[in-house]
Amino acid sequence: MRVTEHLYVYLWADQTENNCNSVFIEGKTPVLIDPGHLNRTGQLFDRMRADGANPDRIEVVIGTHAHPDHVEGVAAFRAGSVKLTLSKQEDQFVEKVGRPELERQGLGLPPYEVDFYLKEGTLILGKHEFEVIATPGHTPGGLSIYWPRRKVLISGDLVFLQGVGRSDLPGGDAEALKESIQRLAKLPVELLVPGHGPAVQGASRVRTNFDYILKLLLVR
Ligand SMILES: [Zn+2]
């Protein structure tokens, strides 16, 4: 759905299947964050078209992290038609550990080429300015994308509504997860779009959610 000017959020509502939330940001350089599973991209693109957003205009695809339910859908794009980006650490982890592990489980990740690496700091796409924040814990090279002008935070699988991402998968790190969440909790956020489940709208609701997570879920 279209949330505000330029911002479209597609939450995955089907409880019987695993697929991530996707975010599309329109502009001079239209960007899709987390395309999701490959067999669901058709549905995502249909939903975008129904909202007047044109998936054919997507120029950049960002993967918050390289789990198949977030990035497998990059294979839906013609080779060279979009630029794929994730962090270098995540890319290296996937090639060394993630891919062999998935293959052992009889799963796969389609081959893809990363066009450029995202580093912590400012990312300018067209007229939009984003902050890329390195948020390891769920995976070693996980990223969160913050849009300061709109106070929108896209957190991948780090935090959810009343929940946190798993740190028991390969490359997960519970201590790093906690530190990453503590960093994100300091940001002024009006809309939190997690990698799965409902979005959290309104600064006070976002604050309450971080407080709940930090006080109740991450105490040890
Ligand atoms: Zn994940």
C-alpha cells in the first residue's frame, strides 16, 4: 500500500507461508528493499501496480540481509536491469557459509551478482537521502535503512512488533543483536517497518515497542 508520498509498504499477511515485508520508494532512482521469495515477486509487482507504482522502474534493490525470504526475488529481474546491493560482510558470509548451508538443507539461493556494497553512512538515491546502519546480530552483515526526513526505519529481521530476530541461525550473535537494537532505539522513528509482521506507526508506539524489547526480551 501507498503510505505517504513516494513510500509504499507491502506487508506479508499470509500466516501459512514465510515471506518478508517489502518496501518500495519511488523517486528519481526507485528502490525496492527486500524483494522477498522469488515465487512471490509476481504478487508483489501486482500489488505495486494496483497502487500506481511501476515495478519496471525499479533501479536499485537493497537486501537488508541475504536470507532467501528477503533476497531470493532478485532473480525476478532481468540481468543488468537493476543494481543489487547489500553489505560486503553479508555477501562474503553468504558465499562462505550461507549458500553451502542452504544447499545442505536441500534449499538454494539463486545466483546473483552484487553491483555495489552498502556501507554504514549516507546513501543518496536520486533526491532521497538515507542512512545505512550496520545492524549485525540476526546475520553478520545485516543492515537497517533509516530515512531521516520521513523518520522511517526499515529494520530487516532485527526487531519486530513485540519481537526480535533469531540469533541462533548460522552467523547469528545474540550480543550483537542486542547492541544493534540499542542503537536503533536511539533514532527518532515515526514508522518502523520490520522484516516480518505488522508495521509500527507513531513515535510513541515505536518507543513503547523498543522499551518492551529492551526491558523484557533482551534482559539477561
Ligand atoms: Zn532473516
